Amino acid sequence: MNVQEEIKKLAYDFYEKSGRMAGRELEHWLRAEQIVMAKLASRGKIEATKVKPERPKKRAAAATEGTKPKRAPKKKTEPKPGEKSRKAKG
């Protein structure tokens, strides 16, 4: 079995053990990846610092579904000397 398949299988086991809760895919994947890489490194099969396997990508549509993009708050600015305040009563 290759490394990716082993990580995939272990991540799925974590998913099942967690009660098949959606939304924790990345957490399960990273945990499985850490375990598999540590096991391989302990056997001398790989150098743990050099291996960077692919990670599953989150679906963009599911991550942003029903949410509005965040906007930065407007900065409050003081009028420059000599300028009239916009809130000035006329």
C-alpha cells in the first residue's frame, strides 16, 4: 500500500470513529498523515522533514456557501486642518 492510500484509510477510520461528523476532514487527514509519517520515519524508510504528501482540498463552494465576504471596517478619519467636518451643522 502506498503512503497516500494508507493516510486515506486511516483518516477514514478517524471519520468513522468520530461518528461520521462532517467538516472535520482536514483534522482527520492531518492526524493520519502525522501518524503514518512518524511510523515510516521510525522504520528509517523516509526522512520526516523531506516528505510533503498532498493534502485534500476543501471544496470552495461548501466553505463559502451562505456566507458573505468579509469587508474591512471603515477607518474613522479626522478632518485636516482647514477642512470642514462632514458632520458640521449648517
